[in-house]
Amino acid sequence: MSRRKIVAGNWKMNLELEEAAQWLSDVDAGLNSDQCDVLVFPSFILLPDLMDVYEGEQILFGAQNCSHKESGAYTGEVSAAQLASVGVEYVIIGHSERREHFGETNQMLKEKIQQALKNGMTPVFCCGEPLQVREEGKQQEYVKKQLTESVLGFSVAAMAEIIIAYEPVWAIGTGLNATTEQAQEMHAFIRSEIAAKYSNELAQQIPILYGGSCKPDNAKELFTCNDVDGGLIGGASLNAKDFLAIVQSA
Ligand code: 13P
């Protein structure tokens, strides 16, 4: 079965409005769309303006986070319903930076996924082990726990809406990407866990992206792995030219 590739740019807390608008126009001009789905994840504040100025159809928009609460007295939070109300279609959930700096737990992430799905958005659920866990050889156990506690309890219909991103923490922003063997092994493992819980058919449908120091010079190799369906790109997504080169690799 061939899954459509996805290349997604997670800008994190980078780019201001003007630079971001320029990026959109540069990337749009360089895309010849049908090769893969192209997603971008700007900061909340930029999303409505960028979606307004963007006249193309090749780039899809997502948020980097949403609240696990529905609405109410949660100062500073942004709800999934609010994101959906301005037309946002994707949302990253459980990025390791949010787990690490903002104390997001597997249980909270499950609630965030529920909120996203309830509001018709596609969650991009991030999982991945820190260096120490990799050094102990316990990465599969670690990722399995993340999946089990946040994702694998959903219905078949809900599960079919989810995109997974494997982002080993030791590869994020370090310049040290996972090897193709490491990526393929973990992606196949994630798919086998989905197959065991649901069905092989469903497991084969779910896109599993790789993230962590994915760059123009390693993207092609990573994307040729059977179970790697594209990338979630941090640093290299900030530069339109580099990002386009990664899209070309997909
Ligand atoms: P880098 O590509 O900068 O390593 O970041 C990956 C990432 O965290 C994407 O979500």
C-alpha cells in the first residue's frame, strides 16, 4: 500500500509576520504540488493573518499545540474549537519540547487529541525517546508507553484520523539525525503496535513522519525507508529554500 508523503514545517517560536508571509510566497512559488502534502505550523498569533494573505492551495496550516480543556478560565490557553473556528486543520500534539518545558503528560495529550478530533482537526501526535533511554536500549518500551497512554485507546474511526511523528529527543535540534536503520526500525515498531491493537489494514493507512535534524542532505535517504512517510522539520523548515529541497526529496 502506498501512503501519500507529508512534509511539515514546525517553525516553533520563530519567524515574525512579515518573514512568515515571505516564506509562504517563496515556498508556494517553488512547489509543484502533487508530489506530497505540505503543512506548516506557525505560532498561534500568526495563523489567521497568514491564512488570510496566503492565496495558494498547496500549503496546509496547523497549530503547534492546543489546550486539553474545552473552554473556560484557562488564561493563555487556546482551545481546539478556537483553532477550528479560524480554519486551522492540523495540530501538533505532544511535541517533546512541550512535554519537557511545559509538563505535558501522556494523559493530557490524550485529552488534547480528543479535543482536536472533536473539532474536526487532524492531530499530529509526537512521540520519541530521550538519549538516555536510547542508550539503555529501551526506546521501544518508552514509545510504546507514550502510544498506549495517549493514543491507542481511541476508536478505529478516531485512530484513522491521526498522524504520528516519531521524533527522537536526542535528534531534535542537535544535527544528529536518526540513521535510516534506527528510523525504519522504530517506524515499523509503531506500525506493528497499531496493527496489534487495531488491524494491519488500519496500521498501513496511518502516516508516520520522522522528525529530528532532518535536512536537505539526509531527507531523501530517510524518506526512502518503507515506513517513513515524510518528515516533521524544525530548524531546516525556517529557510524556504531548504524546506523546498526537503519537499523535493519526498
Ligand atoms: P529539528 O528539525 O530542528 O531537529 O526539529 C525537529 C522538530 O522538533 C520538529 O517538530
